[in-house]
Amino acid sequence: MRVVVQKVSEAKVTVDEKTVSSIGKGLLVLLGIEDADTEEDIDWLAKKIVQLRIFNDENGVMNRSVQDAGGDMIVVSQFTLHANTKKGNRPSYIRASKPDFAVPVYEKFIAKTEAVLGKKVGTGIFGAMMDVSLVNDGPVTIIIDSKQRDF
């Protein structure tokens, strides 16, 4: 699993001109799924994201998690995070999972993230053309790949 985590002051997902998710302060997470992803990846990554200390404490130091800061989250599936641009100019998405594998993994990831965060997580609509808008706070943008963990 590969994610782009963005600390936001606001974010929303729109499909067919209808807002399907919106938050104020929190995290917008773009999630890429590949066939090699397991329950272990889901558990590790959900905990890692919720516990990332990227929100300022009372001294202005990034020392609080989204949970500590009382923030919200939106998770949007994005197969293009597994794009391979090694050859030519047209990216290959062969590493990205097909929907029959990716949808159940995406749903498990949402459920695990909600369990760790302790509240509902906003989502996009899997496979839909979505407009994702955000105000990146900081800016803070972090890329995490569950296959490249440093224990």
C-alpha cells in the first residue's frame, strides 16, 4: 500500500457536482493498493497514519497526531500512486490492483482506520471520477509505502 498523506485545514471530495465527503482540520489520504497488500499492511498503515505526529502542539512543534488534534480524515482510493514511469512517457499501472481485489482491501483499510481513529472517516467513491480539493496546511505532505517499512 502506498499513501500520500496531506495535513489540511479543509478538504472535500465531489462526484458529479455533489460533495460526498468534506472535513475541516485533518488529513486527506490518497491510497494506492497493489495485489501484494495484506492485512498486516492494512493494520500497520492505518496505525501509522493516525499516529503520525504532524499537528502543532501548544509550543508550535509538530508533536500531535490527528487524533490528538481532534481532526478528521478523508481516504480516497488512487490507483495512480502505483504508476511506473520508468519507460516512455505513458505511465504503466500494472502494479495497481484491479477492483475485485482493491475494493475489499480499501473497505478493510477504512474500517481499520475508523477503529484506530475512533470515529467515522470520509471517503470518495471507488472507481468514480472525483474532484478532490484541499487546502494543504503547512504544507505538510508525506508519502508512506507499507512495503518500505523501517522497523
